[in-house]
Amino acid sequence: MLQYGHTFDQTFDPTKTNTYNLFVSIYKDPVLTKTKDTGNSSVYMGKTSCLLINECRYLIATVSHDDNQPGTKINLSKLNWTNFQTRTLKGKFPCDTCNSANITLSSPSLELIERTDKYTQYKNDEHNIKISLLHTKTNNLYEYPNGGDIISALELYQTVISF
């Protein structure tokens, strides 16, 4: 087959590449730190600046299990994440501080697809992603609006994104 040229990676997906590039541009390609391995995945985190006393805001990228040691630092642009989160969490995690979202960028819109008592879920067909906003209030099915955009969702820091 090499007589006709090189073969391409069979897992190449231009939609995912565009989505990865969007998040890299939103956060200016932050450096994330590997914090742990869990089963068949590895978790990378970065802390964004916040003024909360007992909680911090984090960027979290989950990738297929890799051989990097916890503490390894790597740019978001080098991670093919399967799940990306912006979360407000109690406790401190061993990672560096990175940039907050660039809210001046044009942000793709979101379409509501489901409401449950624990989350409201949206989709964006252009990037083929689902965005779940975790509810912070009990018994409040309508905590979040019927629509919005990706950057606004990320800025809530109760956000889980998956393909």
C-alpha cells in the first residue's frame, strides 16, 4: 500500500479536530497536569483563577489511558479528550493555574435536548457534542435556559462535554 502513499490514521475525525481547536482557542491552549488514572482513562486538570474560599474552578480533560506519570504537564492541544469539564470543586488538586475563557470569541449555539432533576442537556450539531449543565439547586428543573452558547455554558463551571 505504501507504493501509493502513506495511509491516514483511521480514527481521524475532522469534526473532533474542529472541536478540539475551538476549546484550545477558548482557553488559549492551557497547560494541564495529569492528576490520576482511573480504569481505562487518564485525567488532566488546570485551575482557573477564582476568588472562592473553599472551592476552586477547574478545567478537566479525560483521555484514554496513557503512560504519562501523574504530574506530567501537557498542553490541551496535545490531548484528544473524550470528556471535557469545567467544574467548581471543593478541595485542591495538584495542577497549575491557567487562563479563563476568552469570552470575546464567537461562540456556537446550543439546542436543548433534555431536562432531568440532575442536569440539563444541550447539543451542538456543528461540533457533534453534548453539553450537560449540572444542577446546583434541588428540585429546580428549569435552573438553565432553553438555549445558549458554548462559552456561556463553560463559564458556569458545572459543565460536562462529551462526543
